[in-house]
Amino acid sequence: MQIPHEVTARPDTGLYNAKLGIWLFLASEVMLFGGLFSAYIFLRMGAEDGYWPHGLLNVPVGAANTVVLILSSVTVVLAWASLKMRKFSQYKLWMGISILCGALFLIVKLAYEWPQKFEHFGAFIKKDAIAKYEPYLDNEGMKRKKLAPRVEVSGHLHEVTMTYDPKVWEGIVKEQETNLQQIDDRLKSGKESKSVTSELERDRKRIAAKLKEMPSVKLENFLPKHDLEIAKEGGHGGAAHHDPSVQTIHSTKMHGSERAGVTPATAEKLEKLPGLKLVTFELGLDPINADPTNPESDKPHFWYKGSTKTHGTIQRQDVESWSAFAPKHSPYFAVYFTITGLHGLHVLAGVLIMLYFWLPVEGGANMFKRNPEHLANRVEVVGLFWHFVDLVWIFVFPIFYLL
């Protein structure tokens, strides 16, 4: 049975049902992404000088992904045109290329670009300590140029130094064991009401679970579990050479002839261990901090520049906040991951829908034998959605990568 207005146009709008529906859907999508881009603009306008990152993204990779999406927009139109001309083999070719382009975009984003952000390290320096890091920031030079000051030191985290008091861990364990014993004594007495007994049993389960977890947050157990060790010779950390209580932690993994770094995520877990206090971060500085007076090292730059071999030390007490280039790093990355993540979900949805119309299934490519015009209309609708997804990226690329 033919559903009305799936192949022929509606008399009231001049569009078939699916085309009218996709335009209404895209109108709501415009409002969604428009709100997110507006949030980006207002957050950037309200950011304090020096606190809005720029030039941190890999421009060539973003440009290549832009070309890939534009190519996919062309091929999806060619796929639709092939159906209108009833050239099924050409349709399969062009639609297959569109699917591959969408998949390539996602692979580059998820397997290459995003992981780099979570391995990179950035620390915002406290305002009263910025002068100590002038060799990394060159704010005097920035002031002469009438530019915003630099407040962040970034790079690849090699090692951390710390002090550790095992008695703190032992004290927490002893306290929890005492609490557990007191609860057991009250439960055994049988003097508590049902409601109190129920509450005590919940507390007992919570404390028992915490005690079971405690060995894993003991430094001696935590380090090997996360491929870390205490450096026998103090590592690079200058503080470790002057204070015997300060120890250097580095990775046990090797990348070729060089030791792998400590990931920011692991460093965050370290800082939460009972009795442990981070003292310094030892890192390979980004070019902008390794040679801050050199205009060639500054951001933004077109060609991606990774961390240098220039060693830098940051005192934990001088740091206002630190993290990987993750959403919590700054409002910039919070909006970046929100918009690019949502856009990535749209790309994934588009790829899956195109794949469905490409595969030999009843509602997909097999429809060509029964009703080729209906399949052409379906491909046109997914093509409109795909053009919108590409258009969003045309806004994302200059806003995040170039400005």
C-alpha cells in the first residue's frame, strides 16, 4: 500500500512528507547549535585576559577533516543524482564513499585528536606567583606589545614529586575499623529500633566497602597498578635533591629510548591518595613556554607543535588549577567538547543511516527494485541532514581552530 505523499509532493506544501519533516527537524537543530555557539561567544567575551586558551588545536588535522566532510557532501549529492538517473551501481559507489568519509572523520577525531587532549598538561598559575614563572611566560614582553598576559604553563608531564606520610593512611584504616567495631557492638546488643538497625546496617556496608578499597589507595599498591615507581635517583625534580622527604614518581613504561610520562589523569589520582601531597610538576614545555620571547613559538600557529625537550618545573603551591586539556580545564574546552561531541554524534547517526540505505536490506538498497523514486527521496532526506552536519562543522572549524 502506498503511503500518501512519500513519493509525490503534498498539494499544500509542494514537498513530500519526509522532506517537510526533515526541514522542521533541522530548524530545531539550528536552535540547538545556535544556543551552544552563543554560549561560546558569551563565555569568551566574559573571560579574563589571558584565561581564554587559543591556538591549542591541531589546525592541519582540523582542515583535513573539513575537506573530508565537504567531499562527503559532494558524494552524497552524486549518490542521490545517480538514483534519479536510475544508475544503481553509481549510487552504491558514491554512497559508499560518503560512508567512508564520515567514518574517517570520526576515526581521526576519536582515535587521534581527542586522545592527545587528555594526555597534555596545563597549569594556571596563581596571580601572586606569576612573576616566579617569567622565564616561561615573558609577561614583560607581552606588556610591551600591549597583549594579554600569559597565565598558563603547559606541556607533557614527565614526573611529579611528592611527600608521603603512610601514617595518614594507617590512621584512616584504624578509624574505619573502630567505627565498624562500634556498629557491630550496637547491632549485637539488640537494643536498637528497627529503623536505627537498618541505618546501622547501611553504614556497616559502606564502611566495609571502604575498608576493602583502602589497600588499593595505599601508595605501595597504587604505583605498580598504574605503571609508576619512585625514582631511585630523584629524577629531574630539583626539590628532591634538597629535601630527603620529597620523592620523584615517574612511569615505568618506555617509548623507545625515552621514558613515558605520567598522564594528568594518573597525577590527579595520586593527589587524592591519603597522606600524599604533590610538590612539583616536572614537564617538557610547550614551545610557547620553552621559548616565550620567540614569535615563532607563540600561539596560534598553523602547523602543530608538540612539547619540546626543554625541561620545566612548576611548584604545586603556585598552581591555581591544573588538568589535562579536558572539559574541566577551562570553559573553552568545556564548550569545545560539548559541541564537537554533539556534532560527532550527528556524524555517527548520519553514517549509520547512509549505511542502512547502502546495504541490501528491504528498506535500504533493495527498495531500488521495487520503488526507486522512494529510495531517491530517502537519500535526499539523509543528504539534507548530512549537509546540515557539514555546515555545523564549517562554523566549528574557524571558531575553535583558527580564532
